Amino acid sequence: MPANTTTKKSFLVRYRYWIMLFAALLFLPPLSFLFQFTADSNFCGSWCPRMFFSWRKGMTGGEYLFGFLRSYMGVALVFGILGSTFFFGRYWCSHLCPIGGTMEGGSRILPKFLKINYSGIPASSFRYGYFAVFLIAPAVGLGSLCCNYCNFATVPRIVGAAFSPGDMAYFLRTAGLINLGLVVGLGFIAKGGRAYCNLLCPIGALDALSNRLGLRFGKRISVDGARCNGCNACAKVCPTWSIEMKEKKAEIDQLSCMPCGECEKVCTKEAIHYGKLAR
């Protein structure tokens, strides 16, 4: 479906990497600027965006609700992300998330021969299969994935290891080494740097659903089929492998797409736009 917008590249597309850097300064060491307002130092504690919606076996209703109060900033962050995504698309993931941004930035620094291409994995199926395990496992007493395999805890510690012995010590434990391997394998050495985001991030799974549900109400990246010549350049640069060629035309999977604009940059026919979808 074509979008009702112009082909001029927006500020958010042109300055995306600077915005990602700014977000890293807000959330990552050594500044961690936003956390200072709540006496936190990272996404753990009151800023945790993952644990509050996970029900663990034996938990009472009061204990579950207390989790929302304990992680009040994480709750506000997640609901703010989902609300903005519903109307404007996944800008948190593409521009503001310091976790995904750091992994993508690290991937772009590394040479191409080191990269692993995960595009053969059906992202949506894998993502929601993992998300189901993320929710069901603690509910039936099999253990929680909230903290054990959390990129929101790992990436800040990678950056903070140069400043904090505690962060360095985290990677000397089994859980820390596993998390480091996941971030490196699905982030830094992944083509596009977003395999972790696309496959294992529970916030990304919720955000993608909000993105899909808001199609009729908000703005999204879309392809004008009349302009598309099927060159496949857009699919090659998509960090979330959300573009597929069908009948020699590009189609975007809104369960994976984030409005990073990388596809828009390389489209010589100006067939890719961000805006309201035509009905």
C-alpha cells in the first residue's frame, strides 16, 4: 500500500545515528542521566521493563500488582513505548532504545566477513514462541527468563565494565557469560545488529504487536508498488529482515519493521515512504 507522504528524507532518518548516541548517553554509563532522577544506575530496580508483567507460580494477586509499583518507571516506559508505537511506529526500537542501538552500532563497526545473517529464521514465529515461553515458564514454576537472560541488564554492564568492578565481575559468572554470548552472537556479529531485538526481546515482541494493531490509525513505513522495481536493495539493508520480495515487489512485515529508514535511504525509485497508509 502506498503512503500519503512526500519522498523527502525526514530529520529522524537523516540523524538517526546521532539520536541513538544521545539515547545511549541518557541510559548507559558513564552518564546514565535519566536513572539519576530515581537514584537508580541501570534498568534494574524501578526501571525494569520486563519483570512486572511476568506472573510466577505461587504469586498472589497483591504480589503481582506490587511488581508494577516496584518497577513503576519501567511500567511507565513500556506503556509509553506501546502508546507511541501505536500511532507513530516503533521509534523506540529504531531510534531510542540504547540496548538495540548499542548492538546495532557495534555490528556496524565490525567487518562484513564476521557477520552472521539470521534472515533465514522466521522472525515472527520465533519471537512469539520465545515470548510464550517467557510468560509461561515462570507461571508453571520452570524458572524465570526475566533476569537470567536480559539484554537490558547485559548491555549496560558491557559499557559500564570499564568504570565499575561490579559490572566486570558480572561477566565472570555463568549467567553473565551466557548473556554476553547472546548479545555478541545476536547483536554485535549479527548482520544489521538486531537479531536479539527481533527474536528474543519481550519488549520488542509487545512493541511489534502494537505496531501491527495501529496500522489503520498511525504512520508506518510502506512501499508504493507502482514505483517499486523489485531491485531488492531495501531487503538487503533491513536490520530486522522485515522486507520480502513477492512477485518482484517489496512487501513489509509490520510485525518486524521499525521505522529506521535504512530501506528508504537506498531506494532509488523513491518507492518507500513513512506516513499514513492508503486505505
